[in-house]
Amino acid sequence: MRSIVQGGGRAVVTSDRLVVEADQVIVALPPVLAARIEYTPALPRAKRMLLKRIVPGELIKWQAVYQEPFWREQGLSGQAVSDVGPAYTTFDNTPPSGAPGILFGFVGGAQARPFAKLPTARAAAPCSPTSSSSSATPPPIPAPPSS
């Protein structure tokens, strides 16, 4: 998207490939990209400055894959919240078929950079919500080697 021109109750959006006329426009882009659009009339100065100064954060989604969702047999949901990282929340992402068991979560902020450098098996271990609470927790299935 290159420009948005508003006036007379209409908006004209121009990109490299097409021009669209509409009653309203919703800009659903990261702020850093929305700041590159030429707006007519111009956005208020405070809005322009905000869009230019918001920088994307670092967030890594991880998944630990198990043969089966063992936590369900223990009456657990797989959802956990902790004040100990690197992953502060986990969620059950097991498919409807019931296998494999998948837990996922996010590692963000300053912890994301060193976490991204860990080998897959070492990265998954500290993220399991049951990793420190039970020695009976099965290890995640090793990921296939990346090519």
C-alpha cells in the first residue's frame, strides 16, 4: 500500500498493483509499515511519530511434541502460567485426533535472543509446564534434523 487519500466521504487506496475506492479503510499493518504510507490528509503529528517509534518486539513460538497428550490423563489442561521463564504460558495444541500431544507457548523479550540460539531439544525442555513438577514427564519427541 502506497497511499490513502480521504475526502468527500470516500477513500482511495493505491498500491503498486491496484487502486481501490471505499467508504472506509482499515490499516492492518505493523506500525513500522503503516508509517510508510502516504496519508492525505496527513495523520496528526503525534500519530505519525508514534508509528515511526514503535519497534517490533522479539517473540518466538515454540512447540513440544509428545507421542500423546499425557497431561490430559492426569486431569490437566496443558495450559499453564508461571513467573519462571523462558516461557511464561503454555497451551495445549493437540489436534482433534488426539495425537500427537502438542504443547506450545511463546518466549519473548530479552529471553528470546538466547533462546533462539539453543538446539531444539534444549529449547523445548525448559518450556514444558510439567518439566520441573514431575520426573514422570516424557521427553518431547526429537525434531528431525533441519536441512
